[in-house]
Amino acid sequence: MPTKLCKWGNSLGLRMPQHIAERASLHAGDYMYVRLLDSGDIVIRPVNEREVHSGYATDGAQSQITNKAPAAEEKW
């Protein structure tokens, strides 16, 4: 489904259709990984709650982030 890339301040952003957000269980304020592949494709995936570094939490978001220890293979 084509969507328009928009300028928001100094950044660019996409609007995600509601039905896609619902099926992926995404909500406003969720963190996403964005990755550019060598092929030029862009992959966007949700960040697990435990993968969000506490330094990225702002406003009321800190209370939503758990401070569980990362898995053995994950390092900061």
C-alpha cells in the first residue's frame, strides 16, 4: 500500500494505516527499529519493551519500561 513521506520538523515520517498498526499490536509512542538493507529495502520492526534503553524514556514513558537484565547475547 503506497503511503506519502511527510516532513515533520527536521525529520521525515510515514503514517501507518490503522489496520496495520492494529494487526501488529502497535500504539502511539512505541519504539521501532528502522534498518536500511543493501538492496535499498527498508525494514521496520517493533522494539521489544526490554530492548529500550532507559535513557530514551521521556515524560511518562519511564513507568512503562521495565529494567529487566538483557539476555546473554544482548550487550549495550
